[in-house]
Amino acid sequence: MMTQINVRVEDKTKRLASKTLADIGLDMSSAVNLFLKQVIVDQGLPFTPSTKYAKKLRAKWDKEVAWALKHGKRYTDTKELFRDLNIE
């Protein structure tokens, strides 16, 4: 049985990845399947995550968190949150 996964990526990322994959004879679905099967085999990511951009990424996250803490709405109960999300 097959199932579907929906993933959001930037348009440019999808376009460039699709071209690169096509150049090696793969479509996006096949590449994702290969990735997930390798995750199972390796029992983890099939590559070593790099810390090359870690400081830049952390700074971006910290900035977003600071903004959310200063300007974001806080909720005291889930009913209020769900009302704002239009989930009732």
C-alpha cells in the first residue's frame, strides 16, 4: 500500500532539486523514497549535518522568537487558541 506525504519547500529549491535529480535519472518522488529508505537503513540521517550555517540559523531563530515574545498573542486556554485558528 502507498501513502502520500506533503512537504512544503521553497519554489526555487524544488525547481533546482528537480533539475539536479532529472540529470541523474530520478524524479522527486523516487528521490524522497530513496532518502527515507536510507534513513531506515542508517537508523538516522544518511549524511552528517553540517554546522557551517548553525550560527546564522540560530541568530535567525533567536530574532523570530524575540519578535514573537514581544508581539505575538498569548493564550491562557486552548479554546481561545482554537477560536483564533477557526478550529472549533
